[in-house]
Amino acid sequence: MRKKRIVINTDVKTKTKNWPKFEKLLRNQWTHGGDKYTLPDDPDKEVTDWVCELSPGKTGYDWILQTIAKYCGRYINFGREKDLLKIATYSFIAWLKAGYHLQNKHDEDTNRNGKRKTDLHEKILSKPQGQVEECEKETRKRKRILAKKQRQAKCGKKSV
């Protein structure tokens, strides 16, 4: 039976602070899987590679994508941390199977108004805590102003 979940906000500071822990958990997942599923006749392959060869589908690794979908369903039903870790691990394996790790340039979704999100995050993280809080206040203020303008536009009023 699924236990009630809490939902935590995920600001840049929270992600930065907790990424090393998450990375360690993922490393444990794929290291353990690599030990457990290595093929004895071919130490450069795991059972995942073999299953993908048996049933390649359109991508050559459809089985991995279907397995991710299975773990998404398990997470929805049971809310277990290990299912999220499996999703992330299989996503990493799919990324490898697709050969993205061999590219010099990657298709990241990190642009924001011409500035990379990581640049903005680094700028925020490099500020003393008081300045970060000030930036957060300014961001909330801008969001309120934008929301007000959007409400006024819906009502047909001219924004100030």
C-alpha cells in the first residue's frame, strides 16, 4: 500500500545540496546491476544489452524505455524511492545506448532568454545568503506583477 507522500520544493539550492547524495544512490544502482547482470561469456555486456538485442524495437533499446514506463507505474502505485532510482538508472543506460555520451555537443534544455540556466544558478549560488533572499523576493515581486498584468489583459483592462 502506498504511503502518503510529502512534496518538497525544488529550488536550485535544494538541488545543488542533494545532487551528490542522489548521484551516489544512482551509482550504487548501476554498479550493483552491473555486477549482478554481467554476461559470463561477454564481460563487456550486461543482460540489458542482450535483451535489447533480442527485442530492439524502433530505437534498438525499446525494452529500456518500456522498463522505465513500468517503474513509473510502480512508483505511482507504491511511492517507493527505489522505483525513482530505477527510472533514473535506466534513463542513464538509455542515454548510453543512444550513444549520446560520444557526442561533443549535447542537446540540453538549459537556455533561458539567451542565458544558460546553469550560469544563472551559479550566479545565485555565489551570492551571500542575504543577497539570495533578496533575489528571491525580487523574483516573487516580478511574478506578482506579471500575473496582475495577465489578469488585467484577460479582463480587457489596460496594464499600468
